[in-house]
Amino acid sequence: MSLFNWVSLGFFLYLLSPILSLNGSSDIPSRFLNYAKKEELFDWMVGVRRKIHENPELGFEEFETSKLVRAELDKIGVKYKHPLSVTGVVGFIGSGKPPFVALRADMDALTMQEMVEWEYKSKVPGKMHACGHDSHVAMLLGAAKILQDHREELKGTVVLIFQPAEEGGGGAKKMIDEGALENVNAIFGLHVANKLPIGEVASRHGPLLAGSGFFEAVISGKGGHAAIPQHSIDPILAASNVIVSLQHLVSREADPLDSQVVTVAKFQGGGAFNVIPDAVTIGGTFRAFLKESFMQLKQRIEEVLLLNYEQI
């Protein structure tokens, strides 16, 4: 993780090359990468990441994380706006004039129990930085420190966006609605990836990460004893039919070259072996790269849920 941090910093700063005053020199990316390798910066970033990892907070609850971000920005003299979207922070480095280029990191954790025993394990039961947002914050703070130390070389403004509630809370939209991207000409972000070897950064032309949505439905029936199911309306059976139908949306309706995913990850109903429950709750996520595909998938999920509800 630590090596990936400074490699990612170098990539962040390479992306910013258009707003750096080159002065006839083309060594800025390598100079910045060498700066990122300094032991004191390296240790500081690792320490920041570990503090955040130990104290995970869910979407719109990132109060201590936001406080840490602001404290570190204060230490290096970076001006910022707060709060945006409850806990969000937007910092500014450079001339205050165009072009405005944004770097973005998300701050929220997940409702997961960390099972690995190590020195910096989550201290909050049932919450964990399992998606790497602790690393993202540390990386953006590291980029902020390097850019602030080279602010005289900037011929524009770098906007630092620390976003809450990426994990399903719509934090990005709320930040945009509150002006986080005002005057911004371009925005860049990174995501850690455990599939890549340490020290590598990857990208590709076109979309890389899909848009996502979630759904939840309560399927009501009529409870009863398992020995006399004919006197019941079984919501578990109905929910099972819904789940099978939802899987057909991608396998039989979507273009195989247009990548889409529907996953039912929540199925709650009943508490006894011999009792048919009155209701079942199912839920999950859907994802697509294209807006048109995303909206079509959303519509079809609603239709499947409603059709099965009418048939119960």
C-alpha cells in the first residue's frame, strides 16, 4: 500500500502537468515523484492512512476524518471550504485563477467487520475501510503537500475534493449541487486496486468504472405453517422468482458488448424452520457504463418487481 501511495502521487501530479509552469523544463513529473519518495513524506502519509483506517466512518458521518483532513490542510497552509454535504472539504492551491483542475478522494467506510488481526485494525465494530478510501484520502493529502510546496510553479488552480458518502449515499451529486466543481475544467481521481502489482498504475481509454444504483423491495405474502403451505402465500417463493427474473435482464436482454451487472445481495425473511413468513426483503445493486443502459436497467428492474408483486 505504501509504495502504491507514492507511485499514485506521481501519477496524480503527472496529470497536472498542463497547469504547471514548465519554464523550459520537462523534469517536473520526475522531480515530484522523487519528492514523494522522501522518507518523511512517506512516513507521514502512511501514518495518516493508518489513523483513518483505525477509525472508519460511514457516509455523511465522516466527522473525525473530515476534521483530520482540515487539520492537515491547516498545517501546510492550504485554504479550503467546509462543510459541503455535511462533512465534505474542498481545498485550493495555486493562483486562484483558471484553469481549475480538481483531484478527488472519497472518505467513507463500509459496514463490514475487519477480521484480519493487525496493529492498525479498525477500532469500530462493524465498520471497516475495506474499499481503500483511507488510502485515497492519504494520497490526496500527500498530493496537496507536494503541490503546496511547489505552488509558485502553478499557473492555475488545483481543487482538492474530499468527498463524503461514495458508498451509495450520493455524496458526489450533493457536492456538485453545493458548488464543489464550480469553474472546474477537469477532474481526476484514483482508486486502489488489489489486482495490480504494487507500484503499478493502470488506466485505459473510455469508461473504466461503472455507474451504480441500488434497489430494495419488500415482498409481502401471507404467513403460515410450513406443513400446510396451501393456506399461505409464500413470499420466499415469490422472492426467488423475482431473483431469477432479475438475472435474465443481463443474460437475455442486454447487449453482450455493453457490460452490465445486476446482483441481489440481500435476502431477509423468516426466522424459523417451520414457519412461512409474512414478508421477505430483497435488495441489491445494478451497474452499467452507459447512461442509456443504466436507465434501461433501472426501468426493467422496477418492471420485474412490480410484475411479480401483482402476481402474488
